[in-house]
Amino acid sequence: MDEPIIGIKQYHKHIWLITAANKKWVMKEFSNVESLARQVELTEALRHNGFTNTYYFHPNHTTANCQFDHKIWGILEYIEPSKKKFSYANVREIKEAHQLLKRYHEVTEQLPMSMKTKFPFFDQINKWKQRYKVFERNQTYLKNIFQKIYYHPTCIGRNIL
């Protein structure tokens, strides 16, 4: 980095917050150089194609990898959390989330196939089926706990998206 580091704080096991003199960064561990390179390439392609709702990597990643303690690290832009917490608590927030996800998929559909094949296959449908099964098993319990907090009569039985 080209500016003095003021502080470092661990967020999770593989994620650190770096406070530099003029900017904050996130330092994230990657499993290998290839997965870091894929992530750098993806975020650059997203931004290049107009999807700016993502972080960018520190410019040093164009010329070198951050490697120490036999581990590969990515240095990403720190994005300040919104002052207003996003919670899916109303139809407007649900629609905003849907529009953002829709825009992300529109942009990734335009990426060249050569880039798409670099990413390992991920069975998203199976993942969501498993989550749904867990949700079904816990539905009664969850309904009793969260009914007052997240119950929205305006959403029941309607296609809000």
C-alpha cells in the first residue's frame, strides 16, 4: 500500500479491516492465487459493464499478489455500511433487492463465455432446496418468533416483485 497504515482489526477468521491514512480497506484471505485472480477479473468486468454496486480491488493487484504467512490475500475497497439498515421489512426494500439482483444477472449474462467457464460450477438450485428444507422444518418455530416483526399483510398472497 502506498499510504501509512493506522490500524488493523480482525472482523472474521479470514477478513481484516485495514485503516490507512486516507482510506479503509478489507484484507480477505483467498484459497489460492487462481481464486483471487478470478475475483479480481469478475469485479473489474462487472464495473466495466456498468455494475458499480460492488467493491474494487486495490490497484496493486494488477502487478502483484499480496502474500504472507504462506497465504494469499486480496485487498478490497471498504464500503461504508448504509446508515439505514436494509432488512426486507417492506415491499420497497424487497423490490430494491430484486432490482439489484436482476441488474447483476443482466450484466453477468453479457460476460464472455471464456470468463464464465473460469468459475467452478455451483449448484445454486440444490443449495436453495436444502435451505428450503431447513426452513420448512423450522417454519412453525420461526413463525411464532418472527410473526410480529416480519409479518406484512400487504405481501400475503401477492406477487410483490
